[in-house]
Amino acid sequence: MRRAATTTTQALVLVSYGSQGVVLLPGGERQRCKFRRGVGRPFCGDRVLVADADNDSLVVESILPRDNYFVRADERQRQHIIAANLHQVAIVIAAAPLPSRDLLERYLLAVHSLGIEPVIVLNKTDLEIADDESAAGATVLQHMPDYESLGYTVVRTSCKASPGITGLQPILTGRTSILVGQSGVGKSSLINQLLPDLDLQTGALSHATGKGTHTTTSTKLYQFSDGGFLIDSPGVWEYGIWKLENHEIATGFREFRPYLGRCRFNNCMHASEPDCAIKQAVDAGSIMLWRYESYLRLLAQNA
């Protein structure tokens, strides 16, 4: 027997776990929703069409096309999708703990490989770097003007002193973003300041799931009062970054892109090959030497 036609409504997935989740309806209501078998599993940030089910609940009828997706890596460097339809990824680094020499480059590569725009957030600007701190980590922070010259947005924040988060808020407004970075750089503190009603929204999600605190370890989508969404995914890069293809490393260095395809060899790795356009650009000063050296280290690590 043919099933009677149902009226569908577009909704936004706020949290997804197992075969169900919570969606945000056009009127602002958060409601529990089940995922129909055969439709596929929606992820946090997915746009879906939902319909009323027989038991007065909602069911996902279809998942609308995704602009992109965001992933995390497991301990074997395999990708797992955790969110969809992001505008940007805010990579948080800080003076404590200092980033390792190539950590930021690896994060930038990962975001570029997903086709999402990265934003660099330098947090804890109220802290001074001690004299005995790692020279490599300190150098990363000193390169912030270089990143800006490459076209990256760099935002300086502090949750304890000026400039606060005033520079970060307008960049996130009206967009869907996620904050990522190593443990201890202050992501939770930033989220608490960016979302004054965080506890209220978390409580509403827990109430909608009917599972109490079930969502504490899930990826969640929170709404800004003045427009836009912020994704919170605990431990998103706990295991580091997934394995990248060698060509993704080269294209992930945005200043390399004008020279790609201009080398003598089509499969040039831009390392020891002759007549390499990238190396020539480095010698000419068009590509910064320290960035090229970072590329070589990442290429070796990836092998």
C-alpha cells in the first residue's frame, strides 16, 4: 500500500547520536527527531527535511545536499564525519601551551583539504612567553604577521584581559563555525564567553533528547543571539590530523598554488627535483623560506 503523502519542513540538525537527534525548526523550537532507515545518518549542521511521525514525533525524510563536512581523526588516522555545512574553522593557539613547530601548519592543511576557510585565533594574549620556553613554539607566535600577509585572518583574544573577544565575535556572527586546537589553549573559556546562554541552550538540548546529560560528549550546534552558529565538539583533534595525500600538502600552502603545474616534472614533490617552480620561488623570495621548510618537514612526516 502506498504511504500517504506527508508535509515536510526544513530543519537544522543541532545534535546527532545513534538513530536520533535534535533539530531546530523554523520557528526556533528544538525538537527530538528520529532518522528514517535508508535515509542515512544526518550530522550536526545538516539541513534536513522532517515530517510528523505517527507518534507525534518528527522523522527525517531526507538530507539536503551538503556544502562540505568536517571530520575528526581516530587513533589510526582515519576520518570520521562529525559536522556539515561549515563556513569556517577557527584554529586556536596560545602562549600556553605553546604550539609545536609545525602544529599550526598541519591544522591549516587539514582545514584546506576539507574545502573550508581557516581563521587563526591567538588566545591568551595577556600571557608573556617565558625565556626558557621552546624557541620553535615561540617562533610560531612571532610569525602571526606573516600569516596575515598570506591572507589569513588572525584574531587576538584573551578571556582575562584586553582585547577580550571583541575581535572574534563579528567574525563568527552570521556564520557557522567550529573552534579547534590542542588541549589547554582556552577553547572552553572562549565558548563560554561567546555564548552567555550556553547552559540554557545545553539544558534545552538535554531536555529535547530526553536523555538528560546524554549529549555532553556529542558534537553540538549552538546558536548566537545575533545570528550564526558555533559547533562544540569535545576532543575534536585529540588524536591529531588524519593522513593527507602528498598533493594535498602542496595545495594546502596557499602561496604555492600560483606555481603548481609549472615544474619540469608533472609529479614534482618540490623537494629535490630540478627545475622546480616552488624552489625557484623560494630562491626569489616569493615564498618565505620558513614556510617552505615547514612543507618539507610535513612531506617527510607524511611519508
